[in-house]
Amino acid sequence: APVAHIGVYAARRARLAAQLGPGGIALIPTAPERKRNRDNEHPYRFDSYFYYLTGFTEPNAWLLLDEHGHSTLFCQPKDLQREIWDGYRLGPEAAPAALGVSAAHSIDELDARLPALLENRSSLCYPFATHPGLEGRIDGWLHKVRARARYGALCPDTQRDLCALLDEMRLFKDAHELELMRRAAQISAGAHVRAMQQCARWLRGGRALREYHLEAELLHEFRRHGAQGPAYGSIVAAGANACVLHYRADAAPVRPGELVLIDAGCELDGYASDITRTFPANGRFSGPQRDAYQLVLAAQEAAVAATRPGQRFTDPHQASVRVLAQGMLDLGLLDGTKVGTLDDVIEQRHYFRFYMHRTGHWLGLDVHDVGRYVEPGEIGQVSERTDPLSGETIKDRPSRILRPGMVLTLEPGLYVRPADDVPPAFWNIGIRIEDDAVVTEHGCELITRAVPVAPEAIEALMRD
Amino acid sequence: APVAHIGVYAARRARLAAQLGPGGIALIPTAPERKRNRDNEHPYRFDSYFYYLTGFTEPNAWLLLDEHGHSTLFCQPKDLQREIWDGYRLGPEAAPAALGVSAAHSIDELDARLPALLENRSSLCYPFATHPGLEGRIDGWLHKVRARARYGALCPDTQRDLCALLDEMRLFKDAHELELMRRAAQISAGAHVRAMQQCARWLRGGRALREYHLEAELLHEFRRHGAQGPAYGSIVAAGANACVLHYRADAAPVRPGELVLIDAGCELDGYASDITRTFPANGRFSGPQRDAYQLVLAAQEAAVAATRPGQRFTDPHQASVRVLAQGMLDLGLLDGTKVGTLDDVIEQRHYFRFYMHRTGHWLGLDVHDVGRYVEPGEIGQVSERTDPLSGETIKDRPSRILRPGMVLTLEPGLYVRPADDVPPAFWNIGIRIEDDAVVTEHGCELITRAVPVAPEAIEALMRD
Amino acid sequence: APVAHIGVYAARRARLAAQLGPGGIALIPTAPERKRNRDNEHPYRFDSYFYYLTGFTEPNAWLLLDEHGHSTLFCQPKDLQREIWDGYRLGPEAAPAALGVSAAHSIDELDARLPALLENRSSLCYPFATHPGLEGRIDGWLHKVRARARYGALCPDTQRDLCALLDEMRLFKDAHELELMRRAAQISAGAHVRAMQQCARWLRGGRALREYHLEAELLHEFRRHGAQGPAYGSIVAAGANACVLHYRADAAPVRPGELVLIDAGCELDGYASDITRTFPANGRFSGPQRDAYQLVLAAQEAAVAATRPGQRFTDPHQASVRVLAQGMLDLGLLDGTKVGTLDDVIEQRHYFRFYMHRTGHWLGLDVHDVGRYVEPGEIGQVSERTDPLSGETIKDRPSRILRPGMVLTLEPGLYVRPADDVPPAFWNIGIRIEDDAVVTEHGCELITRAVPVAPEAIEALMRD
Amino acid sequence: APVAHIGVYAARRARLAAQLGPGGIALIPTAPERKRNRDNEHPYRFDSYFYYLTGFTEPNAWLLLDEHGHSTLFCQPKDLQREIWDGYRLGPEAAPAALGVSAAHSIDELDARLPALLENRSSLCYPFATHPGLEGRIDGWLHKVRARARYGALCPDTQRDLCALLDEMRLFKDAHELELMRRAAQISAGAHVRAMQQCARWLRGGRALREYHLEAELLHEFRRHGAQGPAYGSIVAAGANACVLHYRADAAPVRPGELVLIDAGCELDGYASDITRTFPANGRFSGPQRDAYQLVLAAQEAAVAATRPGQRFTDPHQASVRVLAQGMLDLGLLDGTKVGTLDDVIEQRHYFRFYMHRTGHWLGLDVHDVGRYVEPGEIGQVSERTDPLSGETIKDRPSRILRPGMVLTLEPGLYVRPADDVPPAFWNIGIRIEDDAVVTEHGCELITRAVPVAPEAIEALMRD
Ligand SMILES: [Mn+2]
Ligand SMILES: [Mn+2]
Ligand SMILES: [Mn+2]
Ligand SMILES: [Mn+2]
């Protein structure tokens, strides 16, 4: 398929080139194909860094980029026999026009050409610790450069982690990315709506329903809108299964009276969406379910309010935690006579028993997207503390300051496992509400709200 | 999930143990988890050999089996924190009862325990060339055995390929396997029917249709019947795309008047199904489409007729080739004045231009399942020939004799790329018809015929 | 240099071939060159197995041998430029005549030719765990064989340890080997005589003498008789240094009144000799020195007496231990009131404090030569015992039965470190007497006795 | 053995630390032990970089050094049992006092401690492409640092080649190094004198003499003066063997009337010396031998004259080449009517046929010592040229400017292989004269001239 918007990728390459420094050259392979069973492979997913710089989705491709912006692509050569079997290839002849790169060669020439391309550079930039075997191949090429020292060849004596540069770029989404992420969010929201409605409808019809029936709805809805598939393993968790954070949709029965937690989002042209909704299987919250749900919703609202430029990445989390902790005391999940005040609950992390994850993560090409969670300019301001639960010594550095163009999820939750000191009404309730937020000039925009979060709205939807 | 039918797996282990010989021990790891992007993984698929012997689907597990049938499992230990995050684990305490193995330990003890378990064995049997890094780990363990030579430890001095033993076992499906494969075939057939009908309906409705719309139907139908997903990348190829053999469903428009080729099958509890159908997008074959289709269907019928005990694996292929070659002459795809007689077309492989793949493959846990294509008892009867197209020297050994319990696909095809010497009416037509056959006492049973092949039946179906 | 006695090597290859079994093929690389510092290498030493089968001493060579005795050598190609720099190469053209191999190719063709040479074999035999990286290269070649399965190629499904076969062959020395080992022994004995005499002479002359002065004598004597150098790091240990078993000659002063222990032997055309003598630096044993020396000598005599066909490999050791243990009691090194009787001393290994090594080892191409120490036919007769010192459980298997043609060392010793409960007169005395024994029809032949062991003979020698 | 001069090593570490930059840390392992045959190892040689910074000669040691000069040593722990077998170990307790390092730990703790020591550093400096497997181990440690990112750990994102820093330091020898190199040179010169005299004496005595007899003299002389052994494989080449540049002393007969070329030097406490002399076996040059010898000597004199501060590294070579080229024309080795003028001979490299190596190399801890041959400040001034012989394109960069403290060899030669167009009188003559030069304030000092070069002086010496 031809690559649209090649100017977008060229601009990114130019921004990267400007950071490579004198004598610098960057090297980025795409991802390998992954075996599934025997000669059968998983659906191919390109490397996010490589795609960010090229828009190119074929496997077996590498990009080189030098400080002057000269880009060289290695890609699969045209080969009629192979293309009859495995499909169309762009090929190096067409690549410069199609992708805007300066030059292109067959991937078969990679080993032969790389030493000369790395020769006489002073520093080499590539993604550290990302592609198993990459360091070994680079060593092999540099070995050949060194072997030519007698002919005047210089070998790079510095290696830099490309991720450090690209992560910062990718953290701030450009217009092209935001457009794709909004579309992905829209498709995913629609799938959640459909699963909710289908769930209520089936149960009303008295039919036996299992988790995989709901997952089938999601898959269908993602794909029929042109998304390539789920951005991550869809979670469809009925009843107690919702208390397993990364539960995968399986075959458990979905029973009236229980909650269903769905955490699923499609990937569209490489970009992830990430939505969680929790709803009553039969379309109507019971009292304790509603109480717990309202609490998580309030925690999310507090997080949303804390998501705006100038705030830190950890602020939405702290806002959610404060709401959740108070709610745990109010609902009797925590006993104030034992755990102390709200501040004690927060400081001693008593809430962790029912809320054990962070409130969000960056979102983009990767569902847990790249980007430093520490503010770069303040990285040296370290304060040490001891975690009250694990006893582990932790070095705290100032959390990242939110800026327009960042995209993050806001996903507080509450997970109650049965225990003697917990009111039975809440046993096995697992709730999470997750939306995707784009940081804007003055606050944030939730791009996934085409599926409602208010309990009344969910109930209304499920009545249809 | 608990493993049903543990007696089935125990019986397989016993049969393998009996083949290990004096002092023999076998070692089988399951498959690794596969990265997709960043910390996001592909859906987990266990190793087929490991599953065949255990029925166990968790990652990070190994099986040891000695000549006396004593089996030792290494698996993920129980760990509440990890299970809150990643889900239920069976754990080594429960494994012996749940799986019928003799003993079980935590996978964390693998490196510590393996040297002692391999000590004083004379031969070690493991799957060669299947698990990258396995040979290295084995070398490490044997190194520790050798280091204990001073304490009287003996180290295996022979290593045997476990695949050679297990491939023969897996080639003959037992009742449990046939039952699963029939159910998988049934689900897949239903999905094909639904895609055909949806295609016609949508086009009748005047709606724009793309390949991914049809793929969405397949995914939905597989999953809602409890299949875990597609057994391989679904092919939904509209028009000329059908001439790319391993084309993957993409975004091409599906246009009335064109054929659509769908090659897709679900995987159910590890077992693959594999069906191909080709149909007119609008539900009605044109004349040349029908002629070509009838030819491929006749070729498949010839293959079916040749599939029975005592025949060779290559017999269905030769039967199909003979029908197809004659048809190519009859339809004018090949010019008899240039290529000669039917026998010349076959001998010189002129048909290869329009039919370039084999007519089938073993089917089972892997879609291209294991099993020797050469008859074991006749392996030394080699005859050399020169391939008329490539000039390559090929050693022919007698093809496998078909026996009851083998399962194979029968999938002739015809693929016509545009060319000056080819009638334009056939340009860009790609047709394949594939069914899954179980070899029975006196012939074969096609388990995928719940989706029709006769052109009239397809047209009837698509009218509904 | 041309290889003499090519018939000897051909006969060995034929004996090995006869053991490879149907479809068997053996693969043996020679040793790599070893880096010392920067581009500077250690003196090259070929692999002992490879040399045993070829007599060929160049690096970068491999031997293949099939069950029919067909042998293929890969070796360095003729190359005038390289030969101007690095010296003469035999080259593949001359190799068949010079070495008696069936065929020879350039080492540059190894990767290209190996897959075809391994194709259609049923088992592959190579030295396990001996050449780092070999397993990986073999995997690579077999990968190429497997990739040709479609052309009828069979891949070996069994791998056997070549060492198991060759170790047995090498354990029994043929006439050619015994001739070389006798010459090596003769040279080494001469070097010991010279070092003893030089030591006494220098000290008589009042000159300061250091260990390295004596090592220089050994090196000179080895090399001027055409030996390539020491077979192992020469031990020249003055005074207390003799209590460090693998001490290397260094710069310690050699003082009158102290003993000097020299353990050194040359390597001649690949074959090791191994002699230890202990002598008084000034040529005259003191009383305690003489007592201790006589004890070790008696222990060696007991070992010699126990070295004859039909005895076990461990018999000389047990004979030495019994003499030494009694002597330790007699000399007051062990206090019978504390350690009990002679049998207690042996059973509880009290002697280990002063005699902590075995009494000998096989000798041949390697100084610690290959060959099983367990009797092959009795390998299954295991008895377990607990080591009284370490508490380690040890599996005992019947020790090897001595047969004519085996060559082993006989080297009891006594090492006394200072301690409160040990008579000060023996402090820092370290004594070892080692000779090389060829097992003969009715006993053994000591081939290293051109240097005397009797204390009087040593004193006489050192007076000259 | 205790390390003397620990201040010397501390000063070097301080100079290196000052170059590591903010957040920098350096990591330097010593060399591994090298296998020779079976369990027998080559004499241990430490890594030159590691030794340069520590003076420590045990294997299994690593140095870490941070930007503030804090140094951490990992070394073999004290272990009485191991020390009884393998000798004294310094141990981490004694290391700080003995070596002047800030801290020391057991090598057994390396893997456990390294991640914490690399944490929160911004750049990591280690020797690139020098220690096989080092990159992999570093990746492993950094992987553990990255895994602690959640606890605030930062991982170095830059890797620098330590060699680039240390090579510059080592290029300029300090007083301690020059003192050692002078002593090594003195010992080697004495060995050459002795070999010459012994050669003449032996032949006068009518005895059969082989190359290894002369090598024995060298070994003896090196070792008895306390040198550890040869710094590189000694070349003792009789007659035509001298035309093989890296010939190793073997068993060729040394015949009266032939020349003998000896290229050998000892290594003393890690420092190499490197001397070549060529002399008539019987002590008297023939006419053509003398003519050729005088030519090489004149070439060396020209090289010596060109060795002074401000000259380039290539100047001595060019001076030698000019003299040699003129001599080749004068002696009739080159035919001026065919090859043209002196300038043509130089420009077209006709001289290469008889003089095919460079005139020298840096000398120090490594015989071909480290140090850039290109002037660092002028590295970007590249000029391309085509080699007239190979056709290879060569990038020339300005050659290194000589400065006081550099040590290099000056070793022109002449090698005449038989050919129709060469006067038979010169056939098989190979001559090289090599001395070690320290660049001084105003010129250079030859530290190896205790063995003469003048033909008359050699003849006089050999008469004694
Ligand atoms: Mn999320
Ligand atoms: Mn198929
Ligand atoms: Mn020994
Ligand atoms: Mn030199």
C-alpha cells in the first residue's frame, strides 16, 4: 500500500537528524516477523520507531539517517516469484519516490553496504536494548570498519541510545497522529457500546453468554471499521475475573447480577486506543455495585480535572488516590480505626490493597507508549524514600510536567477480593473506568467519551 | 482452566517413553511468549509438541520424560501478586493431580534441577532446531553434569531429535483429536457460509464493501463459537489479489463481477482447520469464472478420489495436476501447439505457470502439520531427477503411503496473471478450493463440506 | 613440514570409521589460534583429536570421515601473499598425497560444502563440549540441510559424542606413540638432571639463584633437543612454594638448605612427558628432608608395584596412600592418639591434609590425557558413599582395569604447611616424585628414570 | 607478588578519570585465561589496558573507575583450598592497600554488584571490540538497571570506546615505562649477541645446527634475566626462510654461507622489546650478502635520522623506502629501463616486491602497541588516492607527528625471492634490521644497540 503523508515522516526525520551531532548517524531496523507455531507466524507488526520515521510497514527493512538528513532505506527487493507467494513489495527502486527517502537498496545488500556507511562517522545512534541481536550485528559491521583502518577508515567511538531522542519526539503527538488517535478512539468507543448492548440483549433473551461472545463483538466492530485489530489483548472479565488486572477474555459465563469489565481498544494504522468500561451484565447496577462504581467515577473525574498543562504526570494519580482512599473509608473497605486518617491511608498506601496500579500511561504507537515519566530538566533532583509496603528504597525524581500534545490514559479502578475484614457486598467487584486524554492548551480532551461513563447513561444504553 | 482428558495425554507420554530406549530421557519446552510492540505481546500460543503430551497451555513450562514413563513438569509457581496482575496459575503443587504427571517443580528451579535429572542418562532426546537457544541451555546443563564426573556422574553421549519420534505419533490422529478437528471444521465452514452470504447481501444493498468487512465476519463467527481465533492469517482476496497465494485480508474493494477467494480456518483448542472457497462477489459466476471454477472443482474431485489407504501422499496431487493440465489446454491457457501433449505439459511442468503449489499438506495442531512426507520404510530408495524448470537436482524418495487416521488438505487451484498469450477473459482469476480430509478405512471423509463447493450450491446460498 | 608416518594416521581413521555405524559421519575441527595480547598470539597448538587422526599441524583445518572410511580435509588454501607473511601452507591440492586423505578443499569452502556433506546421513559424530561455537556452526549447517528437505534431503536425527569413541582409542598407545613418548621422556629427564646440577653449582659458586634461573635451564634443554616447548607450565618451586601444587616458576630465591621441587616435561611432536623431582638446593638432604623424601619414594615404589595389567587404575593410588598414611603416623605428622589406626587414617582420609591429590593420570597427547577412569563394561555397577571430608555423596563405579599400552603417571607427594600440631622440622616441606609408566605385558616400564630418584643418586649427581 | 610503584598506576587512573566527563564511568576487565589443550592453559597474560591502570597481574579481575577517580576492583577471593592448588591470591581485603584502589570485592560478586554501580550514570566507557562477550555481559547488567527504572534508576544512554582514551595515554611512555623498556631491550640485545656467537662457534665446531638450537639460546637468555619469556613468537630463519616475514623458529638446518635472520625480543613485566638482526651463519658476509646488508643498514640509518619530534610517523618509512628503492636499482634488483626513475619506483611502489612491510610500529605493553597513526587534530584532512598495486581507494589522513616519549621500531628490510629477472646472487636473501627508538627532545634514542648492526662489528663479535 502506498504511504500517504510522506511529508509528515520526512519532517520527523529532519528533526531527528538535527539532533545527531557532528559525525552522527542513526540506524533503525523495523521489527522481525514472529513465529507462532511451526511455519505459521503472528500477524506482522512493524517497529514503532521505524514506522514513526518512515510510515513503511513491510518487514525486513532498515533506515539509516545521517546528521545532514540524508536517509537510506534497505527493503525487500522486487521478486516476482516471492510476490506471487507473499504479496506486493515496494522495492528499493520505488522507495525514494514513495517514501521520500534519499536512497534505497535491497535488504540483501545490508551486510555488504553497512560497513562503508558507518565508516568515518564519529558516533552511532541506535535503539539500545530493543532488538535482540542488533548489538551483535553492529559489532560485526564495526569490526569490518576497524579492519579497514589501514586504508584510512575511522570507526565510531561513541554509541548513543536512539530511544532517548525519539522518545521525546514521540511523546508530543503531531496533528497527523492526533487525527489517527481520534479515529481509533471513535471505533473503540463504538465497540464498547455494541458489547454492552449485546450483553443486555442476550441475557434478556435468556441465552447463555460467555466472555468470548462479547469479545467477538469487539473484534468484529474493530475490523469492520478498518482497524487492523486489537491494540492489546482484549480483557473481557465477568464477575470475579475483573479482579485479575490483565485477565484475557476467556470462556467464563456472564451472569445477570454480575459486573462485566471490558478493557479493549483497536489499533488503527499503528496507533492504539485504550478504553475500559465496567457495566452490569443485565443492564442495571445493584446498590453496592453502584456505590463502588460512583466512587471510581469520582476518582476519574478528579484525575481529569488534574490533567492540564503545568501539572505533573503524577497529579491525576494522586487526585484519584485521594478520592479512592476516602471512598474506601466511607464504604467500609478500610476501617478508619485501624488504618487512621485519610492522610495515613495515603501515606502508608493502605489503599493499595484495593487499588494497586497507576492511574495512567502515555498512549500512542505503543499502548504503553514511550516518553520519560521524569521531567528531563530536573532529572538530578533526587529524593530518596522508603516504600511503606515493600521496604524498597526508591529514588524519586520530579515527575513529568504535562504539556499540550501529550496523550495519556486516565484509568482509576477498585478491586475487591473476598476477605473476612471486607463487607461481603463488595466481594469480587472489580471496576475500572479508562479514557484517553489529549493534553490541550488549557486542560485536556477526552477522545473516548463516545461510550458513556455515567451509570445512568450506561443503563439507558443497555435498555435499547 | 483445568485440563480435560488427562488420560489422553498420559497415554501419549507412555507411547513416547516406550521409544526412548535404555538410559533415554526426553526434554520438551513449551513455546516462549512473543513480543509484539514494546511491552505488548502477541496472544500466547503454546508449543504443539508440549501440548500434545500435556494438554497444558501456560507459558514457561517444560516436560521431562524418562524411558520408564516418569514425567516431570516445570511450571510457573503460585504467586498471589503475579496472579492478581496476570491471572490464574496451576502451580506445581496442583500439577500432578491436574495433569497426571509424576512430579512437578517451579520453573524457577529448572536450571538448578536439570543437571541432576540429566545425570547418568545415556541419551538425551529433545526437539532439534525448534526452540532458538535450547541447544545452548542444554549445553550449559550438560556442562554441569560433566563437571561432576569426579563424583561418578555420567553425561549423555548421544542426542536424538525428539521431533522424529513425535512427528510419527502426531501424524496419526487419535479419537480425541478427530473430535476436535471436526468441531473446528464445522465452525470454519459456518464462517465461510456467513461471509459469502454477507458479501452478496451487502453488494445487493449497494454498499461499498472491502476485504476487511468479510474478515470481520470470519473473526466474529470463529470467536463466538469459542474458537480462540484464526489458525493462520486469514486470506480474503478480492479480484486479482487472489493470484497472490498468501495474500492477507486488507482494504481492497470487493466489486461485483469479481471473484473473492477466502482461505481461512479457526483454531480450536490448538487444532487447526483450513478451508478455501472462491465465489462470485455478487453471487453469480460469469462464464469464464464458471469454466475455471469447474475445472478446479474437477481437479479437487480427482484428488478426493485418490485419497484412500494404500495410495501415496502424492497421488491426489498427481490426479489434480492431470485434470488441471488438461483443462489448461482445453481452456486455451496453454497452447498445445507449443507445449505439446498432456503428458508433455505434466512432464515439463508447463502447468506450473498457473498452478504452482502442492495439492495438500498434513493438518493437525499445526496448520502445516508435522509428519514425514516420505515413507519411512522406503527412505533409502532414492531416485534422482532434474527439475525441468529450475534445473535443480532433486532426490526423490517414495512418497508416504496414506493410512487411516491421517488428516490432510486437498486444495488444487488455478491462478491466471495477465499475459499476452493468455485469453483476457481469464486474466486475474485466482481460484482455490480446499477441504480437510480424514483418511478412513476405505477412502476419506471431508469434514469441511458444511460449506458447499458446487457452483450452483454457492449461488443458491448467496441468494438467501 | 611434511607429515611422516601417514600410514599410522590412516589406520587410526579406518578404526574410527568402523565404529561410526550406518549413515554415520564424523566431524573434527582442529584448535583455533589463541590471542595473547592485541594482535599477538600464543604459540599455536593443534587439537589433539584432530592431530591424532591426521598428523596435520596447521590451524584452520577440519576433518570429515564417513562410515566407509572416506576422509575429507578442509585446510588453508595456497596463497603466495599470505605465505610470504605467515609461512608455508600445505594446501588442498597437495593434501591427499601428503596426508593420505581421500579429498581436500579450501577452508574457505567449509560453510558452502558442509551442508551437502552432512545431507542424507543419519547420525553425526563430533566432539561434544570441546570447541566453543562448534555446536552453533553445526546447527547452522544442519539448518541448511533441513531447508533442502523439499528436494529430498534427509537431516541427521542423532548426534553422538566423538570423544567417547576417540578417548578409548587414544587410551591405548600404539608403537608410533610409544616411540615419541620415550623420546620426550628422555629429553625431559636430561633437563631435570641439568637443572639439579646447575642449581648445586650456582649455589656452590655463591651466586644468588632464583627459580627462573632453573626454569631457563629447562627451556633451553627442551628446545635444543627439538622439543617444541614445555608440555605444561613448568613448576620450579623453592622452599615453601612446593606446597602450592600448581605453582609456576617465578622469581623466588633458591636458598641452600631448602628443597626445590621441579615438575616439568617437554612436549615433542604433540606428546607430553611429565616428570617431578624434588632435591636439596645445595645437593644434600637434611635429616627431616631425607625422612620425608624416603617416605614419598616408598609410596611411589608401592605405586609402581601396583601398576600392571589386571590391576585397577586406583590400585597404585591406594598403595601410595597406605604407605604415606603409615609414614605420616610414623613421622608424627598425624597423631595416632587422635586419628586412630592406619585404617582409620585411610578411611577417614586424615592423610588428605598432607596428600590431597591423586597418584596419577593418563598421559599422551594431552598431559592429563583422555580415557575413561571407569571400566566401560562395569559402568552400571554403582555404589554410593559419603565422602568423610566434604560430606558430598559420591557414586563409585569400578575403576579402570590396567592393560598393556596404557600410559600413566605415578606421582605421590607430601606437602606440609606449618601448623601448631605438626613438628616444625617438616614445616614447608613439599615433595613429589613423578615418573611416567607404560603398562606392559607383565608390569610397567618407567620411561623417565634417566633422572634418578634415589636420594643418594641425586646427591651424587649434584656433586658433579 | 606485591605491586611496586602503586603511585604510577594511581596517577594513570587519575588522568583517565579526568577524561570521563559528567556521569561517566569506565569498566575494564583483564584478559581471560586461554586454553591450550584439554585442561592445560597457555601461560597467563593479563590485559594490557587493565595492567596499565592497576599493575595487577592476576586473572579474573575487573576495574571500575568513575569520573571522580573512585576506583573499584573485583578480584579473586582468598580461598585456602584453591590457593593450595593454584597459588597465592591477593584477595579483595588486601587489594586497596596493595594496589591503591578505593574499594575491592570478590569477582564472585561482579554480576550482583555491577547493575548498582552502573545505575544513574550517564555514559559508560569500556574497551570496544576487545573482549569477546563483554558487550553481551554489559547488556545484561544494563538490562537490570533498566528493570529498576520504576524505582528511579537511570540507565547510561551513551557508550564510549575506552581504547580511544587509553591509547593516547599509552602512546606517551612515562618514566616508569621507559625504565622497563630499556631493561627489556638490554636483555634482548644480550640474547641476540649470544645467539650470533653460539651460531658461529657451533658451525666452527662442525656441528649440525638447526634453527631451534638458536631459539633455545634466546629462551635461556631471556628467562635467566628474569624476563617472563618472548614478547612474540621468535623468528629464527635460516637461509630462504628469512623471506617469510612471520616465520617461526623451526627445525631447518643452519648452513655456513647462508644468512640467519633473528627477530626476537623478551617481555619484561609486560613490556615488549623487539629486535631483528641478520648475520652470516659462519660469521662472515659474502659479497652480495654484504651489499644487500649495507643497503638495509643505510635505509635504517635514514629512518633513524628522520625520527625526531615534529616529523611524521611516516617519515622514517619514506626515508627508508627512498634508500631501498635506489639500492634496488643500483644492485640490479629492479631494472631502471623497465621501472623508470627512482621517483617512479617509489610512486608506482615497484619496491614493494622486495620490501612489502612498513618500517615500524609503536612499541610498549603490546609489541604492536596501541596509539593512533593519524594526527588527532588533523583527522578531517582527508585526501584520497588509488593504490597503484591493488587499485584500492585509500583515504589518507595526515600521519602522526612524533613527540618525545613515543617509542617505535625502525625495521627496514629486503626480501628477494628467486625469479628470472633477479640476479641469482641475491636469491633467497632476506634481511631485516630492527631497533627500538625512544623519541627524545631533539631526536631519538636507540635502546637496543647493545647488539651491533655494523657488519664489521657483527663479524668481530662472531669471531669471539
Ligand atoms: Mn490502559
Ligand atoms: Mn491449506
Ligand atoms: Mn603429572
Ligand atoms: Mn617489529
